[in-house]
Amino acid sequence: MGVVNVTPDSFSDGGETPDAEAAIARGRAMLAAGADIIDVGGESTRPGAASLDPAEEQSRIVPVIRALAADGAVVSADTRHAAVMAAAVAAGARIVNDVSALSAEPGSLAQAAQSGAHVILMHMKGDPRTMQDDPRYDDVVAEVAAYLAERIEACVRAGIPRAKIAVDPGIGFGKTVTHNVALIANLGRLKELGCPVVLGVSRKSFIGKLSRNEPPQERLAGSLAAALAGIARGADIVRVHDVAETRQALAVWRAVLEGGRGS
């Protein structure tokens, strides 16, 4: 899943695709590099970010979704606002990727169910403004798994087929470095929920904290290591900024794994 943020303030690539034309070009380049899904977002959810007016978010992402969907791409809309979900699906998005697991607005569950789209439910402790203010858990893996299990059941009750639901542990969304590492190491617990697992680790701050505090654009090696570690533990989809590099790393990793099995 390639990330296209039509934002001025995302933590890693904010301002790189500030308008629809640049974002469409970025999405097409990612498809050419091997992305299976393009995730289009218009609202930054970096730590400390304030909420964006849904009308502004919609104006940013709908032209991008429409163009990429017209190209035949599988597009997901990264949004937590019901009105934006509706507009995105009408423009051709097939997936709603919600950092609040369809809980931020009262109408989100009904809207997602009515749309017929696939959904990605992510765990986030608090909201982007406060989520990194000393997050605490007794057992982060158990608590994240329990929350996602509850959200899956809420979706099913709302009429979303279980076969259309994926889950995301929300790396960096209300978690410390220790929490993030524990979740990646124990993705098998989320696989037990019976839904595909999405993992977003690309360029996130825990990588720098585990290394030499590199800025986001210098975290490629760590991003690849974290993605492969997650895939080895059951991640079905990895959400990345660097599609070609991730594809290359995955191709080599798979070849070695399959070669070892054949020896």
C-alpha cells in the first residue's frame, strides 16, 4: 500500500504532494513501482495534529481518488470523517482506512456499511493531539487485540461483512517504542482475530529512536527491517512511502525463504 498524502503537514512527506496534480503523479509512480493499493489522505494524523475541516479534506483527496480510480487503481481513503468517506467512495475508493476504527463520528459505521467498501480498523489511544502524551498499557498486545475484536464485532453488527474488514495495530498512535516493538513482534495475536492485518511502520519515529534519531527521510533501512519483521509475523498489507525499495526487499526476502525451504 503506497502512501499519498495531499497535506502540507504530514510527519514524513507533508508538502511533497500539496495539490491534486502532484499527488496523482505520485500515486501513478507508486503503481508503476509495484504498489497494489494507493492510500490517499488529506488530513495529517501525526502526533499533535489538530482536526481538519472535512470539507477541506474532501477537496484535497477526491480529485486524486477519482483520477487514480479511473486508471484502474485500487484506492483507499485515509479518513475518519463520515462525509469524506461517502465522497471518497463515490469518487472510486474501494477501501476506507480509518485511524479511529470507525468510531470518531456517530455516522461512520453506517456510512461505511452503506458504501459497501472494505474497511481498515486501526487502534489509536486517544486522538492525534494527545495520543503521545505518556501512553500506558498493562498489556499492550492484549489491549489492542481486544479493542480491535470489539470494533470488528461493531462493524459486523452494522452490516459490514467480516470478509471486508482488516485490522491495523496503529504503530505510533498512542504507543511508546516498547509498545510498538511488542506489537510488531506479536502480530500473530492479531491474526487470531481472523481478519487481514495491515502494518504501517514506514519512516515512523520509533525507528529513529531505536537507531540514531535520524529524521523521517533517513529511516528507509529501518522501515524495511520493520516491514519484513511484520510480514514474517503475519502482516498481509504493509503501508509504505517507499514502494520500489520495499518491493525489492520483499522479493529478496521471499527468494531466500523459499530457497531455504527447498534445500
